[in-house]
Amino acid sequence: MTAQTKLQTEKIKSAVVQAGRDLIASGLVAGTWGNISARIPGTDTFVITPSGKNYMDTVPDDLVIMNLAGEVVEGNLKQSSEYHLHLFTYQAKKDIQAVVHTHSVYASAHAVARTPIPVGVEDMAMIVGGSVLVAPYALPGTEDLANNALEAMGDRWAVLLANHGVVGIGRSLDEAMRVCHIVEKSARIYISARRLGQPFELDSEDVQTLRQKYLFDYGKK
């Protein structure tokens, strides 16, 4: 490992540890549930949270490094039981740099009802790319769960795992975290809107326009 790669690895580890604490603080997970990973730039490896470790107690040395062959290359603890979900995502989506799995309340309610979250607000259209669909149920930690999630996600950046939770992905860890926050907010808005009347979804052409604007113009000078 070069000095530059070592420095990048330490930065990624610190960011993943902070992301875990942010998930707890924002209520998107509780205790040890959920998991987070991020690629190490310029390598075929990624950092992933360990199994059964409270995010508030996790330090960088607790994290596990895996390669894209599914092998552990560094770490003293066992990797997250959902590592297939992260591994298969990185194998399939070369531009994706981070995967975040949460159990946020309102989005998980949709997952339990096996009801997609319609694209009713513009920020969801922009950052997710459309409605959040529900992947068919599979037991946690299995390859079936990972395969189901990827198929249901398609080209969007989020998916609901039936009777389980949410997966958000992004071109950076910050972006993947933002996806999870937007999905939870959108789920809460949709549930609230149904109490007021019939919710209206954005037109598919408008969704595509908003998505393209986000992908190629948002935040650029």
C-alpha cells in the first residue's frame, strides 16, 4: 500500500465512522442496525462497517476492508452480515462509491407494506431518479437479498428491502447519506399527503429533466 493510498484509506475510514454516528443522531438507524461502506479510491477495495458493533463505539480500526472478489484483506472484526449487498453493488455499478443501508421508520413502513414511495417531490426526483421500488423479500445477509435489491433498484439510487429497510447509494459517501435522508423525508411526506387526500406524482418527463439537471449541472459553476 502506497503512502497516498494509506492516507486515502484513513480518510475513508474516518468518514465511515462519522457517517455511522450521523445515522444514529438523525434516527435513521438504532444501535447496531444498518451498515455503511465506501470505496477506497484507485483500488479494488472498499471499507465496510463490522457486524454487531454500535456506531457510537466504532473507531476506524474496527472497520473491515474487502476486495471486489469478496475477500477480507484487512480487519480484526467480522464484516457486516450484509456485505453481499455492498459487494454486488460495487461490482455492478462502477461509478458508485458508497452504499448506506438504514432502517428509517417511514421508509421502512413502506417496506413492510411493500408499497413503493412515489416520486412526489422534486429533490427525490433529482437525487434518487424516480420512485423507490420494493425488492422482493429475501432473508438478511443472503446473496438473494443483494440480487433482489440490485434488480429492483435499476438505474435509481435507492431501493426498499421488503420487510427490512432502505438502501441508498451515491458517487460519494455524502451523496449516499443524502439519498437515505431524502428517501425517509419523501416517505414521511407521502404518508402525510395521503391523510390530506390523493397525492400526485411528478410527470415522468419532469422527473427525467430534474434528474439530468442534478447529475450534470447541480453544484457546478
